[in-house]
Amino acid sequence: MANEGQPVERLRDYLRTLTPAARAMLVHELERSMLRGDDSAGNDLILQELRRTIRADSQPTPRIGDTARLFFAPLEPFLIDAAADHKRIGRIARLSLEPIWAWIGRDLIPAEAKAMGEDIGRALSAREQARADQLVRALQDRALQRMQETIAAVASDERARRRLGVHVGTPRAVEDLTTLIAIFSLRDMLADLARRLPNQIRAFEAGQVESIKSLLDTAVTQCSIDASGSAKSDILLYGLILVVNRLAAPWQLIRIAIRAADSDDTARIGATPYAAAVGIVLGDTEAMVREVRTELKSGRPIASMLKAIHDAARGLRTEMELSVDSPWSRQLAAIRADISGLLKAEIETTPGCVRRLLRPRPAKEIAPGSVLDAVDVSDAENRVEVVDACRHYANELAVNEVTTRAHSELSLYLETGTKVLLDSIRHAGDADRPFRQSQVEAAIRFCRTIFGAEYAGLLAKAAEVAAQTAAGERKSARA
């Protein structure tokens, strides 16, 4: 075949076979997916080739996705990949963008959105990026004006606010629009601030804290000259979010609040505008706990999140003088109680889960040729990794006692149980050998987490020797 080994050419050939309607539908769905933030390595390539094919055939295509992405571009540093009903200060859920965009085009400024959207699409098709950017900015300005009027109109009417929420179609519609208004109002200043900030801040130490605080102070001063109302506090809030996005250890954002107050006392920190930094860190830590809950249910690894929660809790407790009755102290206590409750249930059941998989069984209980369920083994391995991770973070996560007990049980059981499993391989018959081998392989995976790679390697070699010995004995018996 002429195109064998050339995936792009084969893709182009396939796209040419599609009808114009099918191509338009595929473009629309891919752009909607990208707007939602779905990440697929092949989507960009497929979209690029689709557009190339469409241009070659002189076929018009809707550019709604591109227009929406350009329209919402100033929001990018403030988007979160979370459920739309989980509000975090200064952030908007990426999932909320699509319903907001639909509301803008349907209810807020339908005529302008349609006309300007078509103009933007034509500019993009002609690769006139500067013209497209100019049109997008005009669309943002018009939408911003109407959103401000809409929010002002429902400010004192709860029923009107609820109706607006229904029309917009997001769980926190008024809050989302308020955040969007603030960011759009400050988009130029925030873009300039983003350009001035370091791309990555590995350690937020004294010199860098001072430098970035100076940048933020300048932005606030400039904002107070050029804008009015709440813009001064808004530029600081969104500036702090830009900073936290670039910190290798996000909890270190509290250091700028400590520097602003020139004290670690929470009362003095709370009296400064930079108190927002502490609120951001606590809110982000709460969000990580929610993410741990989700990941535990889906059986995905959580060790890195546990470390981040541990580091944030420790940083808040050690770098600030948290009085027992302060709101921040109570919020942190609630966070630690939530993560502790989540982890205790997981940790307590892990030794039993491992025992059920590895327990020696008589041959009559084993179906011929069967093996352990791969999903059950992966789930147990994830649980063992949680127990092992919690050993390092147990104090701040409030799981000291339960972690110590579970880890001891696992260590003892794996030390003694693996010997029994190795013996079972030596004496296994043809029918039960695959199952017993799968038990040993699972034990090796668990031991790698609990005892390390070297121990697991030795166990793997012992299992190989046991299998070879058994094979030799069977061969001798047949001879």
C-alpha cells in the first residue's frame, strides 16, 4: 500500500472520504472538547488536518471553538479542572465555560456574538491573527458591559439571581460571572504582571518574596490610579493566583503575607491585604482533599497529593502563629479532620485486602488455570502505596496510629506469607500453578512498596528458582 507507514497521509485520505457535514460535525465536536479542557495527543493533529482538507475543498466551517477559546483566553491562569459546583476563590471551573459561552450567544448579546463570531471566524480562516484579536477584544468589551449591567440588576433580588443561574446554566452562575467580570476588567494589567513574573519559582525565599511583593504593590498602585471600586483588591487577589500557579510548593505563598505583615501573628497578617494569600492556600488545600476523595474511589495513585497536603498543613502550622480560635486555625483543623477520615478507612482495610489475595488455598478451591483478578491486585497495590506514603506524612494528616498498625501488619504478613507462597509453587500441580504464580507476582509488587526494590528483586529470583525446581522435579518424576 502506498501510504503504509505514513499515518498522517492515511489520516488525510480518510478525512477526504467524509462528507462536508461529517467534517463540520467533527470539527465542532473536537473544538468543544478542547474548550472543555480535554487533553488528547491526537486532537490537535486531527483538527489541523481537518481544516487543511476543508480549505482545500473550499468548504466553510464553523469556528465557534476557536472564537470561544480566544474570548476566554484571559481566564486561562484562573481555570480549574474541577466540578463546576466547587467554587475556589478567584477561579472558574473549566466546565463552566461552555454553558457561559452558550448563554452569551443566546441571551446576553446574541446579535453581536453572531455577527462578531462570524467576523472572527473569517479573520482566522484568512490567518489574520491581529484582526481576529482586535475583534475578540471588542466582543469581550461588549460582553463585559452587558454582564456588569446584568449582575447589577440582580444584586438585591434573590429570585432574579436564581433565574439568572438557571439561564446561565452553571451551579454558581453569579459567582462565575463576577469572577469573569473582574478578570476581564483587569486583563491588560494581569497579562503585563504575568509577563513580569518568573516562569517557575522553585523556592519562595526572602529575596524572591520581596521582589514579587514589589511587583504586586506596583500593580495595586497603578490599579488604584486607573480603576475604581474593588479593582485594587481584585488585582492583588488575581496577582497572587498568578504567583501561586508558578510556585513549585504552592503553600509557600503564605510567605508573602507574612512579609507584608512583618509578623507571623495571624491577627496582624489578617489585617493586611495580603491575607488573601492564606485564603488561597487553605482553599487550594481543601480542593486537594476533595481530589483525594475522588482518586481513592477510582483507585488512582494519591501519594503526590498527600505530600502536597502534608506540606501545606505543616507550612501553615510552622510558619504562622495560628491561634486556636482563629478562622484560619479552624479551617485547617477541618481540613486535617477530613483527610484523616478519608485515609483511616482506606488504611484500616488494606491488610485484610492483601491477606484475602495472598492467603494459601487448597487446590480444590482453585479453578484450573485461573489467576488473581488484575483489577483486584492493582487496587490492593494502590492501597499498600497509600499506607506506605502515609508513614511519611502521618503526623500532619492525623493518621499516626492507624498507619503504624497497618504497616506493621503488612510487613509481618508479607515476610511470613511469601515463604508459604514460594513453597506452594514447588508443590503446585498443573491446574493450580497459574493461580499460585499470580499470588507470588502480586506479593512481589506489594513487597516492592513496603520493603523496596532490592527485596522485591530477591523475592522474584526466589520465585524463579522455586518454579525451576518444581519443573525439574516433575521432569525427574516422569523419567
